[in-house]
Amino acid sequence: MTKNASHQQLFLVTGATGKTGSRVAALLEAAGHPVRLGSRAATIPFDWTERSTWAPVLAGVDSIYLSYQPDLAVPGAADTIRAFSAAARSAGVRSVVLVSGRGEPEARECELIVEGSGLNWTVVRCSFFAQNFSEGAFLDDVLAGAVALPNGDVPEPFAHADDIAEVAVAALTDPRHAGEIYEVTGARALSFADAVGEIATATGREIAFIPISHSEFVAALGEYQLPEEMSTLLVYLFGTILDGRNTATADGVQRALGRAPRDFSEFAEAAAATGVWTPRT
């Protein structure tokens, strides 16, 4: 059936409870767009590992924000993205915005799959998220007052999740962004040690950065008892991707939104103001 001119687009947001997906869904809803949340706990449950959940969640959808969990770099991601893209096209989906990882060969393979899927596509290729310090893997360390990581001197232009979401929503709602690859980074590159220093300044707390070896990092992850997929991903990122290949800033935010990206200091000050880094008593 052909969708008529009065049809209001339905957006599927996968990873709807994640750092970027939750923001994308909120922005779309605030603008009055119908949104279907793609998560295990949603009204129509969605699970990447249960393909029987795909058809119900894709029914009636026009556009997809495609955020694969835990990351496009994990084994099996390409096969899943290929199958999901085919299912989306069969369901009548017209366009997809893929959030991807900067400098990851495995992520580039997934990008190429989406680009060849027959759907209108946009790629939002991101550097390391600033929000990993406030909503992700490093929050507990910041709260404890000591962040111990390898590669602490490698500069990284940390991307703000709000920038990522705003670029994605622009691409979802405006066909002029079709066929574009937007590399989203922060305004400048700074090392993990410097990032922790800026968080310390914003909070007024003493927060140390402790450089450790890769083997010490692997051992520490084992003690944290993280899910295996997350531990494997962090080992991969710090052992492979954080080697300086992504140090240069990119113009994705400027090209997509016509403004400069948010700076890490802006992120740190805003997060500190929420109290997220205030130690629990």
C-alpha cells in the first residue's frame, strides 16, 4: 500500500535506552513525531539476538535509528546488520540512520552493508563518547576518585552524545542528509588523563588518572565482573582503536547542523552541575 501525503512518519529507535538512542527518541518525541522504542522492555519487545522480534517492531515503520548493541565491532555484528537491513526493506522501511564507530574496520563493513541495502541511508560515525565518564564504563571510577586506564596519553576528540543525537535526528527528518557520512567528534582532542583533569576541575574534587599497562587493564576488567561482551569490547578499543588514528577532529557536526560541536569542558561542567559525579554517602 502506498503511504499517502497525510501519513505521519513512524520512527523506530533501536538502542532506545542507550546513551544516544534515548536522546534521539526524546528529541523526536519533543518535535511531535511518533516513535517506537526498540528495546527488550518496550511495548513491542525488540532483541537483536531474537530475530522473531524483528518483524513486529518493523511493521509500519518509515525510518530507523540503527544503534547496534554492544558495538558494530563485535563478532557477528555484520551478519546481524545485513539480515536486519534486509528485513527492514522487506517491511517497507524507507530510510536508516546508522550510528557507527570511528576508525573501526568492522564498523566500516557494517556501514557498507547499510549503504548497499537499498534503503536511503545516512551514517553518523562517532569518536569516543564523552558520556562514558558520566553514564558509562568509567562513572564508578570517577566517583571513586581514581581512573586507571591504558593509552592515557593518546588524544581523543570525545564526542558529546547530544551532538550525536541532534545530527541523527536531522538525518532522520530531512531527506537532504541521505547518502552522507557525518564524522562526529568534539571540538578538540584531549588525552584521557586531560579529560579526567577537566572533570576534576569541574567538580572541585581530586580525581587522579592512573596510567596502567594493557595487561593490567585486562586484569582489572576481570575483577569488575563486567558482561563478557563489554569487557571484550573495551579490551579491543583500548588495545586497537585508541592508538592515535582518531586524534584529528572532524566536521560532521558543522556540516550537518551548521554549528560547532560541544567542547569537553561544556560536557564536564554540565554533568558536574547535575551531581552525577558527587560521591554517594
